[in-house]
Amino acid sequence: MRRSFLVSFGTITYLCMMSIVSAQAFGGPPAQAFSSCSGKSSRDACSFSAPHGTMRGICRERRSRLVCVPERVGSDQHLARERQASASAMENRRARPSTVNISSINPAATRVQSLIPDSGQGSCFDRLGKVVCPETGEPFFGQDAQYAGSKPDYRDHGDGTISD
């Protein structure tokens, strides 16, 4: 009985200690997220280098400390931008014709290597219609028009068949 109790107590103690160590080592924001907000106020802009690149965000209070958190869709700044864009789009929509001219090329598109031919889509859209292509990190970023792939290479054989 006593040996069983000691084994159980030892196992429980070990598991509790491991969960604490794991939470400190693997959970929560990295140290750079805290240091990037040192000397700043809540809602100040911040950034730090992360394994996937530069992380930009705003300082927020978490557990009585300021920490740099990513600016995501739903944040105050993104919501304000979206409201402004929506109001502008609604104003433009009233003056827009029922048809929209869609560009077949976007000179600012990022060139990419691909075996799949480019679609030729050169216009960007939000939920209300055609817009200027958004910048990295903004809502609706990453549309087909923002990337230029291989040009289609079609051959007309003159006999009613076309190959690529």
C-alpha cells in the first residue's frame, strides 16, 4: 500500500512538473514579443523578427505585461480600414455601371514560376466589387491578380484543334 502510494504520488508530481516546464518552454508568446513592446504603450505599433519573417502588430496587455500581438482581421485598425473601404466602395458602387471592366494584366503582380499557365486575371476584388489590389497583410491579399505565372502557350493547328 505504501509503495503504491509513493509510486502514484511520484507519478503525479512528475506529470505536474512536466506540464509546468512544457507550458513555459512551448506555450505563450516568444520573448521578442515582450521585448518589442518595452517602453511602449498599449495599442502602439510593434514588430520583431520571427522564424517565418518579420511579425508586425500592436502592443496589447496580456497577463499584466505588454506583448506584441499580430494585427489580424477583426482588430480595431483592420475594422476601421474595412469600414472606410466599405463606405468608399458603397459610394463608388452607386456611381458604377452595372458592368465592370476586368484587367487582364496587373503590372505590379509578383512573378512566380509554375507549370500551370497564368489565368490572365489582372483585377482584385473585395466583397463589394473591384478594388485596387491590397497590400501584404491586408484583407483580401493574395488574389490571383497579384501573381503572374507562365504565359499560356496555345497552338492552333488550323484543323479545329488547339493544344498547349
